[in-house]
Amino acid sequence: MSGYIAKTANRTGTGGDTWKKDFRKNGILYLLFLPLAVYFIIFNYIPMAGIVMAFENFKIGKGIFGSEWVGLANFQRMFSGTAFLPALRNTVCMAVMSLLLGFLPPIILALLFSECRLKKFKRVTQLMTYMPYFVSSVVVCALVTEFFNRDGAITALLSGLGLPQQNWLANTDIPVFWLIYVFMGIWINFGYGSIIYTTAISKVNGEMKEAAALDGANRFKTIWYITLPSIKPLCIMQLTMAIGTMFMVGFDRVLLLYMPKTYAVSDVLYTYTYRMAFGSKIDYGLSTASGLFQSVIGMLLLVVSNKLSRKLANYSLF
């Protein structure tokens, strides 16, 4: 038996030898990955030590190890605060609306691109739909502010449809701000989000489409019975990731669009955390507790959505 193990070890090599061979073979890939690994270690893993502040009455002068330990007191204050529950409600509602209204447009746009036979028109349209994603959030929010102010273009259009003329971003009624945020996000992301679906559709077996055409299937049936089932795993993966990150409601856009008058309907957990950490009353312990709460909820959503996709579609990320 020992002789067989020795022969097997000589044939396959030890763990260290295998790693060395792999490094010699893929050394360039490891070097390419190194800057990314350093980035994540410095900016994602090392700062995780700051989670301790969620359980302390953190004071900058005393530091993490010198501040008073208060246990779950910060979480109790957070859940009992008057601003937290509205921020949680706004986050949940805006996240669900973004998921429901924003998941399908990239897929539909990719299908339209795949069926377009006019190459020049297709290229120009793709460029126009991709552009908003690469524009700074400051510029985009400035445009939205101009469009929705009292004399803005969209306000004039809505007034023509019988709605009152007003600054819609200053409207405190539900769900005015939510809808503005959601449709702005769709406008920014649906073109860029269609790239991955367009690439996947281009890889669909052409022979299957030709066979369907010979059987009399029109474009709609070809899309329904061949294209969509072929990209189903990708759609499930994207949906799983979208559910897992749905609580990451755009901090920068909300911060640039909301105002004290609309905090009750526009404040989200990210902006709430920001104001607790850097507002008029600085409270690092409370802001860290809020950030930790968001991270835990996001992780739970990702795990649950992954299990559901594995059970319902027999496909999962991990």
C-alpha cells in the first residue's frame, strides 16, 4: 500500500510541486490578478476591522481599542430612531421597484439589437443607449434636476397631460421621488446592461435557429423557444446578483437629488449612514451599525436568492 502511495505521489506531485508548476504555467495571469487582489485586501478586507465600531461608543481620540464597548446599544438606537424606519422603507421600495422595472429592459433591448438587420442604425442606437452609463452622476443628476424643476421640459410635458406644474423633486408625496429615481436608473443602466445579453445571444447556436425557420417558426417563436432558453442561465445569474445587491440603492444619485424637505420620502440607508457619520451630529458608532445591517441583509438576500434559483431553475452561482 505504501508503495502505491509513493508511486502516486511521484506521478501527481505534492501540493507544493503542483502549485509551483501551475505558477510557472500561469505566472502572467497571477501577475495580472495581483493588483486586483491588493486593491481588495487594502480597501475591502482590512477596513472590515472597523466593524468593531458598531459595538462601541467610538471616539476618534481613543481609537478602536480605546473606545467604550456598548454592545448592541447602537443597534437599539438605530432601530428606535425616527429617521431609520423611513430610510429603510424608502430603500426597500426603491430597490424592489428598480428590480421589477429595471431587470427586463436590458434583455428586451438586447433581443431587439440581435434582430436588427440595419447595421449602421444598430451601431448608432447602441452608442446612444450606452452613453448615459459613462456620464458622471453629477451631470446626470443636474440634467434630471433641470428636467423636473418647475420650468423643466418633463414638467411641461406632464403639465400638458393635466398634472400640476411644480418642482417634482420637491414633491413629498409617495411615490414621486421613487419613480424619478427608478426611471433615471433604468435610463442610465439599461443600455450598458444589455451588452452582456447581446454577447450571450450572439453565441446562440445558429443551426437551431435555421432548423426552427425551416419548421415555420417566425422571429417571435424563435426568440421564445430558442434564444431565451439559451440565455436562461445568464438571466438567472444576473437576477440572483440583482437580488443580492438590491439594497445598494444608489447613494450618489439620491444624495445629489434629495433635499431636507424630502428626507421622509427620499432618504435611504446609504444616505442615512452618511449623514450619521458626516452630518451636523457625527456618530460613527451608529453609522457603522447601519452599514453592518445593510451588509448582513445583502448577504442573506444573496444566499436566499441563490438557493431559490438552484431549487427552481437548477442553476446557482455557488
